Amino acid sequence: MTSAPARTVRSSETYFETVRRLSSAQKTAARGAPAYSIYVNRRVGRYLAAGAYRLGLTPNNVTTISAVFTFSAIGLLAIVEPSWLLGIVVWLLLAIGYAFDSADGQVARLRGGGSPSGEWLDHVIDAIKISTLHLAVLITAFTHFALNDPAWLLVPIGFTAVAAVSFFAMILNDLLKAKHAPLAPLSTAPRTFLRSLLGVPTDYGVLCLAFVLLGAPILFFGLYAVLFVANGLYLVLALSKWFRDMTALAGAGATRP
């Protein structure tokens, strides 16, 4: 779709017609996608995407807006003394940034498709966000938390590694599947609400919400440590499954016409 037809559509349809059109063209969610990302963040992102599209914003514009909200939150988390007010501000900024992160791809679909540079920008910002958020927790824990043992500082360090490996592995999965079995059928197993609920501890949206507890540092850090353990266990299980999937690609490629 060229830019001229996009302008025509924006002038001829209402905002809610744009929302409905986007909803009907929504990309199918992964089977293991957690509940907040599917039932909250994607829907909020849809409304933001419709508004951004009607304003004439490009997907890269929306990605940049997402980055501004997200990195503002990370900067405040690393610099400002923890408080209930800071926790609410950090949560809101991260949640808004996450919603815009969902919106950029939806804007691309409304405009007729994305671009390699836009996908690259989106993934690079996600990679920076995933690591620096946990490093900001490390800084504030070291500076402000009354931890009874400095070994607790290994939690955000470990979370940084788990988050980075998880993100890289998921991106690599998509790249290798596209390269070695581009015609292989997608999984037809249904995504259930129960499965989405079980993935809640690994949901970035839930991690964002946890920062509301910054006014009670020990309570926040306890929840943060639980989320770290949950994400670590999920990664161990997921890596085993993903390796089996990669092994199966050889068979899928061999049977491809």
C-alpha cells in the first residue's frame, strides 16, 4: 500500500472503523503468549495504532514514542530514590511504552506492511530495553535497598541474563524457521486461556506492574525475585523444546517440495 491510499483511508473512515479494520487483520498470537500481552496490551496497542495511523505517524515514529516512554521509566528507576509515587510513575511509563511497542507493528499492517529497517529498529530497542531495565533494578537495589546479604544483587544480574537469552533465542527461532522450513505448516494447536494464565509470571506487562511496589522495597524485591525464578525455569523448559523444534527443521526441510 502506498502512502497516498493510506491518506485516503484516513480521511474516509472513522476512528472506530479503523479499529475494527485492524482487529479483523490482527496477527495470530503465539500459543504460549501470556495473558496480559494478549488480552490487555494488544488491545490497548490497537487503539493507539488506530490513532497513530489516522495522525499519519509511521511505524518508526510509534517505535520512537515507545522508546521515549520506556527509557524515561528506566532512567527514573536507576536515578530516583524509590517511593510509592515513583513506582506508579515507572509502571505507567513502562506500560505505555509496552502498548506503543505493540502498536508499531499494527500501524505497519494498516499501512500495508512494514520494512526491514523498521523491524530492525523495533528489535534493537527491545534488546536494549530488556537488559537495561534489570540493570536499573540492580543500581537502585545497590543504592537504596537495605538487603541483608549482597548476594541478593545477583538476582537482577541473573534476570538480565535470562531476559537477554530468552529474547535472542525467540528471535533466532523465527529466523531459522524462516530460513530452513519457510513452507512448513504453522502449529494448529489452540491457544487456551489457561495456558495464557500459566504464562503470566513470564509476562513483561506483569513485570512492569511489579514496580508499583517500589514504595515497599523489600516487598518489591521479593516479588521481583519470584518473577526471576519463574522466568528462569520457563527458559530452561523452553530451551529444551526449542532445541527439539530446531532438530525437527531438518526433517521439514527434507520433505519440502
